Amino acid sequence: MSAAVTLADGLARLKLVLSQDTQQKLLDYVALVQKWNKVYNLTAVRDTDKMLTHHLLDSLAVVPHVAAAKTILDVGSGAGLPGIPLALALPQAHVILLDSNQKKTTFLNQAVIELKLHNVTVVCERVEKYTTSQTFDWVVSRAFAELADFVTQAGRLVAPGGTLLAMKGVNPADEIAQLKEGFKLSGVTPLAVPGLAAERHLVFLQAA
């Protein structure tokens, strides 16, 4: 099965409708990651099919939950996950890709140029040192930190009424139990990622 067919099948199973141009840009993004991975070690995943399922479709599974977003901050973006897939699927949203690794942000800046992502800004900074006058509807992390650390480091960046959204594997009940004042659990949603047998959950945290 070609990468284009795998992506189209995955989108159909996620009930996401994306233009052919957007689908091509998603595939171009995967190709860029593979190209830069040889030198910059952006991700341990090397296989194209695994990259489509473990990275691309895993990120796109979040889209229905943030569909109305105007601003998204992707904390610890790494190779641009989930930020770049979200930016492509949600062109109305302004997405900030935040990562402290200069090599990775160099890649992200190049991806923004090559994919013509006019709704994306790249910032090279540690989240706890990141200063901005802007706050965000959604502050998202994917395998970035434990929930308590995520709240401590990124909670101040959430707009009033906004949400911290942590992408996790198994339901992180132990991490949830360790949450203290500041943010409260507003939901845990299991995700079914096409082609991925492993568990995935979204954890929603809102200001208490």
C-alpha cells in the first residue's frame, strides 16, 4: 500500500476530510522528516509506514478535539509533532512550535518554508523560560513530560477558558492522581489511531 493510500485510508477512518493539496503536504512533511532524520536524528522511527501511523495519524487523531482552535502552542514540538499536522489540518489556527533543541528548530524552520506554512511560528526556547504576551486556546504536549510538570511549566501560557492537552499512551491514572492546585482534570479520552495497536489517550486539563 502506498503512503498516499495509507494516509487517505487513515483519514477516512478518523472521519477527517482534507483536501488533496493538504494530504500531499502531509506526505511532503513525512518525506522531509525522513530526509533530515539521517543527519539530525529527529525521531527513532525510520520506517515510512510507521511514521505515517505512529506520528502523522497519531497527531491527526487530535484534530476533532481542537477543531475550533484559533491558537495552539505545541510544547516540546521535536520534529513538529503534533504541531505541523495540526497546522495543515487547521489552517485557521495559528500554531507555535516550541522546542529548546536548536537542530530540531532548524529543521522546523525549513519545514515551514518548504511546506509554505503561513500559520506557523517556530520558537527555540525551553518552555519554562518562554516569555510572550500571548496566551493560547490550546497548549499541547506529546510525550513531553509528566502531567504535574506540564502544568507547572506551561499552565501560565493557557488563555482564560483554554485547555492543557496532553497526548499520552496508556491512561496516566498515577500522574492524574499527583495533580495539585491550579489545573483540574476535565476529561480523559481514548483515541483509536488507524494502524496503531497501542493505547492512546488525550488528557484535558483546565484552570481550577
